[in-house]
Amino acid sequence: MNEETFNMSIRKFLKTVGVRSQTEIERAVAKAIADGKLKGNEAFPARIQLTIDKVGLSLTLDGEIKLE
């Protein structure tokens, strides 16, 4: 295994996940506010699941998103 290739590959994947996730969350929150489902001052729980079947990894991370 080439450690440098491995680490760069992980970083690239995580950057893509981070950017894409942020964009999707922003869109979903903006729509929920526009639809009247959110007021814009809430905080709500968030969860993300990371799965890599080939190595038997299943990780759930919980957090909170605050709008104000």
C-alpha cells in the first residue's frame, strides 16, 4: 500500500463529501424556510452515516445544526 496515495485519496473523498453535504444542507434548509417548515432560528439534530462495505466500516456521526 502506498500511504501517500491512500491519504490523498481519503482527503479527496472527504473534501467532496464536505462540499456536497454543505450544499445539500443549505438547499434543504432554504427550501424548508421558504415552505414555512422552518422559521430560520432553529437548531436541529443531524446525522451522517459513513459505510465502506469492503472493509466492514459503518460509522454514524451525530451533531447539531444551528440556524441562529
